[in-house]
Amino acid sequence: MKKLMFLGLALVLMSMTKGDVMTKENGVYIVNTTTLAKDVRGYRGTTPLKIYIKKNKIEKVEALKNRETPDYFDEVASTMFPKYKGMTVKKALASPVDGVTGATLSSNAVRENMKRGLEYYEKNK
């Protein structure tokens, strides 16, 4: 009985983890990089993203709560995020988007979050 309960708990935890990382709503996969890239640091901490993917193309990218310097990170988001829009997942993984001068750590963190999120999508869609 204990083994069965343990197995059930393990399955619940595994499904919760996947649900926390990727969900699907109205044909759009939404990848949340909060747990995928918790070790990826920008200038002042983690820079989690939500990546929206429909029919294997990136629809949009959103920044989640972070502690980056707002002016710099806003520049990163407004410059880098639109470059991903419309790219296929494969193309986005193969061609790194240029970052923002003066916000190198934040730009690098966004690129790594995108990489991890898109790789997760590829493996789990």
C-alpha cells in the first residue's frame, strides 16, 4: 500500500512540474522558464519568461517578475522580444538574437531563457 501511495505521489509531482513549465490554451503552448532557468542570472537576478508558441512559431515573449534595472530591462524586452516573434522554434534556436549594448547580462539571460524554454518545448510538445 505504501509503495502504491508513493508511486501515486511521484506521478502527481511529475505532472505538476510539467504543468508549471508548459501549458496549452486554445492551441497555444505557453512555456514558463521560471523553474527551467532558475540558475540563469541577469544583472540582478533571474529573468524568467513566458514564451507563447503556436504551430511551431513564436507568437510572443513576455517578461515575468524580475529584479533587473527597469530602464535597461525594458530596453532589452522592447528590442529583443519582437525579434523572436514569427520565428520558428528551430530558427530561434539556431540564430541567437542580438542583445542590447549596456545590458549585456540581461540580454544573455534572456537568450539563455529562450534557449531552455524552446528546447523544453521541442522535447515535450
